[in-house]
Amino acid sequence: MSDLLLVVFDLVLLVGLLGVAWRCLASTDLFRAVVLFITFGLLLALAWVRLEAPDIALAEAAIGAGITGALLLVTLERLRSIAVERRRGRPDEPPDPAGADALLHALHDPPPPRRTFVPALTFALVVGGLMVTALWHQPDAVGLEPVVDEHMGVSGVDHPITAVLLNFRAYDTFLELAIVLIALLGAWSLGRYDRLPARPAPGPILPGTLRLLVPVAIVTGVYILWAGSHAPGGAFQAGAILGAAGILLVLARPRDLPMAPSTPLRLGLAAGVGLFLAIGIIGLFIGPGLLGYPPEWAYPLIIVIEVAATLSIALTLVALFIAGRPAGDDH
Amino acid sequence: MTVFYLGAALFLLATILLGLIRVLRGPGSGDRMLAAQLFGTTGVTILLLLSLTLETPALVDVALVFALLAVVAAVAFVRQHGLPEPSGTPIHQRHGQKKEPDDDR
């Protein structure tokens, strides 16, 4: 009975995922698409749970619920305020050939154009058919689980995912951290910090909520980081939670955001990658190889790397949310 | 008891799919956002029920993170949304074509 219910649950979840994804992509109203995307993140987290990947569900919860939704909403508002600026008609700007309101209206439900479903349907059928034929003949492989289990003793931690991420395949994790940093450098190179559009929120609810939630978020982030050594959790998830706490603070006072001091900010942003690389190079000389640790030192080294990576990821996410390098930083 | 928990989780998932009608039809932005917030609460409950049935205590952490961070999107909505919108958008029609006081900003 419970097996049957699980199958029904999976099927309903699958239908919901596909339906929400389709409506999200096909939506002509950008705000509706954003809300559908938030819902999609929730359903996706449930799907990861059903695929027995609670680590990824945790990451999806932290990033999908906390950060992406806020990021997309703020981006939409930025687009809208740009459109309003344009509508007001600056004298130094050439008039918009499509009409002054075109951009503003493009953000809201324009009439859907007449379209045919034949290309989309053909594409879906072809891609679906290819995937089915490719996956049909997959042998029922056990994967790398036995190999990982065999070497857990030398990994320094008790959770296989953390062992793979920070010991056995540390190189991949290092590159992921580097990519996050490079993404921020890309955002910074595009322009200076531009104030977020915001309307005043009168009343005590917002400050009160922040006073309660931000400390709880910090405690939860540290807990998830600590849990990573023996249960689902770790640096990426903890960094995303702390980053979401920072984003809450940024959203609370976008007009008078205090600028972070430049040097500590940069040190914090680079700490994860820098420390990871330094420990990796030390491993090249006294350990088994690049990014390899001596087994007796593995646990403390992994903890040091994870703490630094958490700090860097949290700072990077907040900086990416603000987008643009801090003002007065060009000399 | 497992069957009961799973049935409850399935029912809650069905309510999410039903609630999608509010997201799709609106009419106002607030209706859509509130529906998404409600999905967040429902998702927390589904995660807790699944954690009991699948015997995966780690799912409680996922539920905790969801409950904690669902508010970020709501704060972003409250702080950001409501800047001038063009006339003729659903939110204006809903409030009887009332002109927003900050419409000229």
C-alpha cells in the first residue's frame, strides 16, 4: 500500500514539475514567471528528496527558496524602474521607436502571439525519444558507492558526500569555488553598485522580523556547516543560508547600505579559493599529491577549508546580489 | 501509520497543484506571491511527513531551511514591488482603476 502511494506521489510530483516548468517558460507576464520559478524550486527540492539526494535538496532549498526568488524579483523591479525612467523621457536620450511605454508594457501580460505547437511538440518528441533510447540500455551499475565506502576510513569525515567533495574529488570542488569567485569578478567588471529601487516599508514588522530571523539564520548556517562532516550539509549549503541572511539585511535597508571596507571584503571573498589552493599545494610537497591530505590531518584540514569556503560563498552571494563593485573603489 | 503520513503528503502535494491556479490566474501580484508563500509552508509539511515515512532525519534540516528562507522572497516582494506600473495592469484593474499615489515618481 505504501509503495503504491509513493509511486502515485512521484507521478503527481513529476506532472507538477513538468507543468510548472512549462507554464514558467511560456508565461508572458514576467512576475508570474518569477513566482512559478519559486514554486518550481520547491517541487524540485521534493524531487531531489525522492531521488534520495538530501544534500542536493538542502542546497536547492537554500538557493531556490532564499536567493533566486529575491534575485529575480529585484531584477524585475530594476527593469521596471529603468522603464519608468525612460517613460519620463530624458532629453539626452533618443525617443524609443516602439513608443514610450513599450518596455514597461513588455514586463506585463502582453497579448500572447498566435503560435503553433508543431515545432515544440516535434522537438520534445525527438529529444524525449533520444533520451529514452539512450537510457534504455543503461546497465544497472552500482556506481562508485562501494569504492567510496571502502576508502571512508582515510577520508577524515563520516559523510560520504563530504568525503567525495572535499577529499576524493577536491579538485572539482576547488574549481567550483573558483567559478563562483570569477562570476563575481565578472559582475564587478560590468559596473559600479547601483542603488536598489525600494519603497519605504512603514511599521515595525520588517525590522522585527529581521531581528528575529537573521540570528536564527546564522545559527542554522553554522549548524549545517557543522553537520556536513557526518550528515547532509556542508560549505555550499551553509554559505547559501548565510548569504540569504545577508540578502535579508541588504533588502531591509537598500537606500543606506553601509559599504563594506574594501580590503577585508576582498580577503573574505578570496579566502575559500586561496586557502583551498594553499592547502592543496602544501599537500603536493608533504602529502600524497596536489589537493591530497595526509589521512591523520584530513579532518582538521577539511574543517578549515569548509569554514573558509562558507565565508567566501556567503560574501560572494551577497555581493552578487548587490551586483556591481562598491563605489569609491576605482583607485 | 506510514500509509497515513504518505496519504497526507500526497494530499498536500495535490493542494499545491490546485493552488497553482491562483498563481496562473492572479489577478494581482499579491495573490500570486501569497500563493507561493503558502506553497512554501505546504512544502515544509510535506518534507516533515516524508522524513517520517522515508526515515531520513536529514529532511528535517531541509524543512528547517525552507521555513527559514521562504521569508526572503516575501521581503524582496514587499520592499521592491509596488513601484509604478503602467495603467491597465491587473493590479490596477483590481483596485477599481485607482491611481496609485506614487504613480508619477
